[in-house]
Amino acid sequence: MTRAGPAPRGARAGSRSASPAGGRPRGTIAAAGTGGTGGTSSTSAAVPPAAPRMLPFRDVARMLSPIRRQLVGCAALSAAAAAAGVLSYVAIAQIARTALAAPGPAAESRAVWAWAVGGVAGAVLRLVLDGLSAHVGHDADARMLHHLRIRLTRRLGVLPLGWFRAAGSAQVKKAMTDDLEAMHHLFAHTLGSVLGAAGALTVALGYLLVVDWRMALVTVAVPTLSVLGFRRAMRSSSGHIARLIAAQGRISSAAVEYVDGISVVKTFGGSTDRVLDRFDSAQDEHTAAYRAWTAENLATASVNQVLTAETAILGVVAAAGLGFVRAGWLSMSDLLPFLIVGIGLPTSLNPLMRSTQGLRAARMAAGHLDALLSLDPLPEPAEPRVPVGHRVELDRVSFSYDGVTDVLSDISVRCEPGTVTALVGPSGAGKSTLAALLPRFHDVTAGAVRIGGVDIREQSSQTLLASMSLVFQDVILLWDTVTENIRIGRPDATDEQVRAAARAAQLHEVIERLPGGYDTVLDEAGGGLSGGERQRLTIARAILSDAPVVILDEATAALDADSEAAVQDALGELVAGRTVIVIAHRLHTIVDADQVLVLDRGRLVEHGTHRDLLARGGRYARMWWAQDTGAAA
Amino acid sequence: MIRRLWRLWPSPGLLVRLWLLTAVLAVLQGLLLGLLVPVLRALLRPEPDFGAATGWLVLGSAGLLAYCLLSALVAPVGFAASMELAVQLRRRLMGHVTTLPLGWFTADRKSHFVRTVTNITGELAQLTFVIIAPAITGLLVPITVVSVIAVVDWRLAIPLLVCLPAGLLVLRQTRRTVAEVSAAMEVGGNAVAGRALEFGRAQPVLRAAGLAATGGVRLREALDLHRLRYRRGLRRMLVPELAFSAVVATAYVATVLLGTGFLLDGTLPAADAVALLVLAVRFVEPFGGLGGHASGLGAMEYLVTCVEDVLRTRALPAAPHPVRAVPHAGIEFTAVSFSYGATRALADVSLRCEPGTTTALVGASGSGKTTVTRLVARFFDVDSGSVAVGGVDVRDYDHTALTAQIAIVFQDVYLFDTTIEENIRLARPDASQAEVLAAARAAQLDEVIDRLPAGWRTQVGEGGAQLSGGERQRVSIARAFLKNARIVLIDEAASALDPENEAAVSRAIATLGDDPARTVVVIAHSPATLRAADQIITLDGGRVAECGPPAELLRTEGIFARLSRQHEHTRSWRISARTDPARHQAAGDAGPSVETSVSP
């Protein structure tokens, strides 16, 4: 069938080239150093394509509100764990100070042992609290994923059907998996690492301030500088990141063209140079973008690399401390806490800096989810009206996807119950779009579609959809048993009715031959049913639903001859006595239709029975003769 | 891991530079920390002896300066390296894939390859830097520190020395668990994704059944199950992570207790005890940090495997003395068997296509038609038997010489995003305008070109999106004409071609077959093509079921005769909402009278 909306090929290529590619740009290059700054969890965070929007923290908090208590609990536990960890180092510093103060052996040894036990307790406590924090965090993580998936499902259930047709399914998948995965970071790590770092810093800094405030200020200067440098590196990179993402898109599409084109080149000769050139130039551009991106930040990154190293803080503490001792401002034993606890300061900060990248990606994913969750639902009438009869009417209908170009303009037609209306015309004429307006995949831009005398926008969508059967070429199967796949046409149908429908669709024998019979579960691959059989299954579903209106895409040519014949027999059962609207590809199938609508570029150019139109010698007649001579060639 | 990374790049010198720099920095850091021992020994006397410390302090300052200078190099070297590594690896992958047989290029493999060459390569290049470097630091700093401790007092080094291998063992286990759990989670995630996709696609059906808001029981079940599995997976990963922390914490606790004991029983001087406890903390911190890199390494291992898989695929073996000329266009299969993995596609197939004839392959999907055409073009090599072109086994040809004689018209034709003319001309870049025009006309393409806004100069869009499937196929046929290929293999589009296109493609195929030097093999669907064929070969379950001219086969009660009757049946089918007994009769088994209309 010709598809409504953007051309499938274009859409596919577009979505492929939009996927993040190449060396993913990280939020910052400052984090790309050694010294323990390298991200781990952040590596799985993709930067979304085109115009990524980070969700403001306020909205993130709103989104996370169902797990607020767990998140806070997890963060508090990890702050306590970090504090306990620092305490175990404080204990060592105290052991050293006590041992060196040396007033009397007995008192000294008791105090030293007390601190040693404190150190042990700190280490053990940290382990336990870390475990607990992770446990609570993971629980929150799993709960939030579940909650958001259900929220998404609810929202998707009320969106206009046309949305799913355009690029919807892929977006659903992205939201349900990739985006939620990226957000996992937000649930499980971010708050924990922020509060963890805060806990560690508070305890460490508090202790050092008590020991000697001047030395404490000197010690804290180094990590402060590195945080400032880090922020600078983060800020300046945004423009380059856009260029980098664009360059990655080019690499991606050049790679797609290359592998697709290679079969052409291999079969028709020629050389791969042309395609390879394109790839190389894409890669060169990527390199240049990467270079520009890094060049801007190289100095900051290098300085930061030095500042985040433990060795740098060791140097500063040793130099300043020994100076202080020399000057008589500080005793040697009071310098020791700075060597033990102070040197560890960057280590507690690093996870914090690391998590900012994951956080950005998570917020972008959250932005995407939020956008999905706030899509406008298909407007449902406050007081739905119930149609009387099944006459289908299009009253001066116009439709446009983009609000500029009309895909259908000013079409009026009336389809009486028990008649067949055929839609014919070249591809792109608007046949599929017209058919898609009836189940309200889209709402008309002007005019009205009425079924049973009631505008379809004034009917509840369940009433509307239950009144029609859609038999399209892209077969919709549920990942469920054969029985349930048919029964969904009428959820209260008995097993016997399901079987009767399968028989009418010439499918009963086929199902009986399946390994599990009617209980065989159909997966994405179709569970052993051929294309024609899957199509007949949807016809069985339609027969069961007994809907008075049937909308049909007669594109059975995709099937091999065996299947095609069987599908046609099944269709014959389905359409009998109903209001049938069929998109016809082979004109000979519709010679008995009650009316034929010839569409061209969104306009109704001819309208009548096969015989009338043939006699008129216009557009339809030309199509008919073209097909006829084609078949006779 | 390091070794596997090493093999990926043709010139891994950059890796050496990067890793060596990191290693030197780590050892230097450990040694600088070690300097604390003599410094503290000198200064932790009742009266600090700065004189005794001066030498060490000068040494320390020099070391510090060196450290800062080297450390400033890390960022530039790292960026340059990861960029260069990505470029090199991409070139290597691209170069490699050109050597692979056409049979390799399935849709799945192509999309996986694109992902490999873009995301995976980029990520891998970056991770060699972002993951490996901190891992080196996390390992070498503790090793240097523990060496210093051992030199000063070996007793204190014992718990730390035990902790090193024990911790690494646990990390190994962690990596394994992470890999296992991630694989399981990916399966679970895909299941949910599948459900989600289904939910999106099935909206019309679900809404009609009133199930749109909940997505039905199955979706809910899948989500609940995933939540359970996910949490269980996270918990499983937590165990080795905590075990590693516990190993490190135990070593730390033991060192603290031992140090305190030795300090108090007087076997360790106070200054040494203090210095060693400071060092013990500097052992624990970086080593404990390694735990955070285990999952990163696991992720990296997966990426490396992806790249290796592509590079491991080999081209088909080349003949030692390749034949460079194809004597004639005849095709002969002798007792050919072929399987895709475990799936048997062809069993003992023998057939012959004479030069100048058109052979139509017929059969249900999965009967082996496509495989026959693929083996002619040597997409794959047969398991047994032989495929000969021009009387010579295809394996004995120089592959370029063979493909120069063959044109393949796929069902889904790929066009480059340029003009139609360019797309046809690529089959023979030096062809004259008149030759291109003639090829287009023979392929029934001229009327399409007339209709397009810019005619010959019309851009076809990415992948040829501006043209319909049948039109793209005709462009491909025009290429075959222009190439003047002596063997043309066609997979006639079966999917929803509109009748005009179908007729045009059939006419184009018939014109191809008019050349007495050319052999045409077509996987045929349209009756016109079938009627025009010189020979029909019916395949059934990978075996030749029937073979002969169409008129002859129609007289038998075989598969082809049945298929033809069904074609007729479908052609006589009419849609009508009226219950019409006559129609039902017509739609029943077609009588013998129908056969006559299929005569060639």
C-alpha cells in the first residue's frame, strides 16, 4: 500500500542518520582524563539527535515524585556511607596524632585502640550503608521504570492514530527502552552521588577546619579550582557539540549509503571510490569538528587534569604545610590529617563531576519522555453521539499533513450500506490518506466525515473503531495466541465463534496444523504463519467483529499465488453485505463495484461505475487499457 | 582485553603512547607518596629536622614538577589518540567490508555494520582512553605504594598484598556477572520494546476492543515481569560489587589493626607507622576505585567483540589460477546442495540455462529460488556439487571477471542520491548519451523520465525515494542493458507493484531476453513474464520439481499448472458486497477452460 505520511524510505533513512554516531560527544572533555575521572555509567548515555532539550530540574522532580521518598532515602544512605568512609580515615589521622602526642603509655594505648576500633567501624559501616543505598536505589529505579512505562502506555492509548503511522512506532520504542535506560542514571545514581560527595566533603572539611582552619582553606583551594575549571569546560562546548552531532549524522548516512551502494557497485562494476570519498569527507569533517571542540578546551582540560590529580593536592599540602610548620603556625602532628584526609578530597569530588554527563543525557531523555507525555490526545467528545445506520459520507473533505499543502481537497462522496466503493489512482494520489481519515487516524482540515449521520469527531473512538474493520497490508498481530489474536475483534466471543471466523477466513486447517493449534503463540516473526496466512488471520478477526464498515487495501499481490487466492476467498466472506471501501490496485477486481472514485493529486477527478467510466474514455479508461495491454503483453 | 584491543588497529603505536604515559604517571604518583616515609621520619622527631628532609623535599619537588608537566600532556595526547584511533578503525572496517562476498550484505548485517562503523567504533576509541587509563592508574598506584610499604615493613604489606590478587579475582567475577546480567537485561529490554512496538502498531485494533489505555493484560504482564527481572538483575550485580568493597575494606581494617599493634608494641617506630598508615589509605582509595571500572570494561569487551566479528568475516577463497574470460553465458548446476547455517536451502539441484534463453524460477517463498540466483553470482560457495558459468566452475573464475558479465536486479533496488542519468551511467561510466538513452528505453524507463519534473536531471533522493519500487527496478534493468551483461539475474518485485509498472517490468525483461548471447534468469511472479519464458523451473522445498517450457508444464498436473490456475482465479476475482452465487462459483476451482489463456 502507499503509505500516508512521509515516504517510508525517507523516514527510515532519516531516523537512521539521526542516531548518535561516531565518538559520542561527552558533556565535557575535562572528564576525559586519567586520574579516575573517566565516566563509566555515563558511557552508555547517548546524546539525542537534533535540538536536544534538557528537562528543567523542576520538571524532573515532578516526574520523579512517585519515588521521592526512596530517592531521598537512597541519597541519605549514600551520604552517610561517604561520611563513614571519611571517618575511617579521620581515625587514622587521630591514631597518628595521639601516638605522636605521647603523654603516658597507658592512656595513649587506650586512646589509640579506641580510634583503631573507630576506623574499623567506619570502614564496615561504609560498606553496609553503601549496600543499603544501592539496594534502595535499585528498587526505586525498577519502580520508576515500571511507573513511567505505564504512564507512557496510557498516554499513547489516547494519541491520534496518525501519530503512530508517521514515525510513532519507532518513537514508542525509543521512549520505552533507550530513554528510560538513560534516565536510569537519574534514578539510581545522581542524587546519591551528589549527596555522597556532599557528605564526604562536609565531614572531611569539618574535621580539617577543627584541626587548623588556615591549612584547611589552602587544601580546599585545589579542588575548588578544579570544579571551576570543569564548569568552564562544560559551558563553552555547546556550539561545538551541535557541529559534532551534525558531523556524526553525516558519517552515519555516509556509512548507510556505502553499505547499500556497495552491492550496486559490486554488481554493476564501477569503483567504490565515489562512495568512499563521501565517507572520508564526512569523517574529515568529524575530525575537524572534534578538533575544534577539543582545541577550545584543551588548556582548561590540561590544567584540570593536573588539578584533579591526588599528586597535585599532595604537593600543595606538603609545601604549604611544611611552610606553616617552619613558621611555627602548625605542629607536625596537625599536618598529618591533611596528608591523610585532605589528599582524598578530589576523590570524593570526581564521581560528582562524572555524574554530570550522565545527568545531562538523562535530562535529555527525560525531555523526550516529557514531550511524549504531553502530546495532545485525540480530542474525544464530551457527550459522544451514537450513529444511526452505517452510511459513510465525506462532505467537502480537505486534509493536509503540514497545514500548507493539501493532500486531499474538497472531496464529497456517499457510500451506502451494502455497496462497494473503490478508490483508484496513481500512487501518491491520496487513496490511503482518504482511507485513513475514516478511522480517524487524522482529523480532517476542512469538511466532515460522517458515519451513520454523525460526524466521526462526535463519536467516541471506541464506537467508531468498533464499527469498522481495517484490513491493510501491514498486518497487525498481537504477541499472543492465535485464539486471542482473532478474539480481539470481539473480546466477548466464545471459542466456537472464534473457530467459525477462522473457518470463514479459510484458516481453520492451517491453524490446526500449527504445533500448538489455536493456542500457538504468535511472536513478531508470525509464529510459523506465512504472509498470506497472517493476512487471513486479520480477516478472521474482522469477520468475527462483524463491523458494518470494511476498509480494505486490496494489495494482495505481495502474496504468492496460493495465498492470494485464499486471501481473496476470505475477503469475499468479509465484504458480503457491508459498506466496503477498497483501495484498488488491480482494476479488474473492482469492475463490479457500485462506485469508483478516481483520485489524482488529492482531487476527485472521476466518479462513477466501471462501465460509466470506461464509456467516458477519461482517466480511468486510460488506466484500464494500460493495465489490460500490460497484462496481455 | 589489552591484547584484543591491540589487534584491532593496524598501527597500535598510539595506544602505547597513551597507556605508557598513564603508567609512568601512576608509578610517579606512587613514588611521590613513598617520599612521605623519609620526609616524615625526619620531621616527626620531637624537633623536626628540616636539614635531613631537604634532600628528599628537593627530589619530591622535582618529581612533582615532572608529574605536572606529564599530566598536562594527557589531555592532548588522549584526544589526538582517540580521534586518530576512530579514523583508523573506520577505514579498516570500510576497507574490509569491500572484500566480502555479496551474500554477506543482508539487511541485518548492513545495519549492524553501520552501527559498528559509527557508534561502536567511536565509543571504543574513546573508551581506550576513558576506561583503560583510569584502570591503569587504579592498578599501578597501589602496586607502587604497596612496594614502598613492603620495603619499610613487610609485615604491614601482607594484608594489602593479599588484597591485590583477591580483589582482582573478584573484579573478574564482577565483569562476568555484569556481562551476563546485561545480556539478560537486554533480552528483557527487547521483549518490552517488542511489546511497546506492538502496542503502538496495534492501536486501531486495541482501541476498537477498548484496550488502548491499558494495552491489555499481556503488556501489563510484560511490564511487571520486566520490573521483577530488572530488579533481580541489579541485585545480582550488587553482590560482586559489594564483595570487592568488602575485600578492600578487610585489607584496610587489617592494616589499621596491625599498624596500631606494631606501633604500640614498639616494633614499628611511630614515624614509620604514621607514614605507612598514610600510604595504606593511598592504597585503598585508588584500588577501591577500580570497582567502578569493572562494568565499563565489560561494556568495552562487548564493543570489541562487535568489531572483531566484522573483521573476522572472510572473503570467499580465490582460485589459484583464476580464469579471466567467460566463454559463454550458459549456466549449469550439477547436484548442488547449499545451506544457510543449519537451514537447508537447496538439495541436489541440477539445472541448465542455455545462452540466449530466459528461465523463470517459480515456487513458494522459501523454495530456494533466490538461492539459485545468488549461487550463480557467487554470493556464497556451494556445500557440494558445482555451479558453472560458461562451462567453468564459478569458483575458478577471477571474481571481477565473473561479476563483469553478471547484472543483478534486486527486488529492492538501491539508487544513489543523484540524477537518474548518473544512476544508470554508473554501470558504464564512459557510455555515450545515446547509449544511456537506448538502455533507458529498453528498460521502459523513457516514459517515466518524461513524466518527471526535471527529466534526466531529476534527483532521485536518498536511496531513490522519489521513484516507486517498479521504477527503481527499471533503473536497475537499464543498468543491466548499459553494462551489456551477458547474464542477468532478476528478482521480479512481488510486492504491490501497480499493474502498469508490472507490465513495464515484464516488457523490459522480455527485451533483455531478446539478445541471443544473453542468459536471463528471473524469479517470476507476473503471468506475462512466465508466459514469455523459454523455460520454467519449479522449485519445491529446495529441489527441482518441474522443468520445461511453460506450455508443456501447463499440460501436466504439476505445481506450475496449479499456480497458473490460481493466477487465473485471482485475476477473475471481483470484489462485491452483494452475495452473488455466480461469483462464488467463479471463485471456486478454475475449470480447464482457463488454461488456454495462459498459452505463450
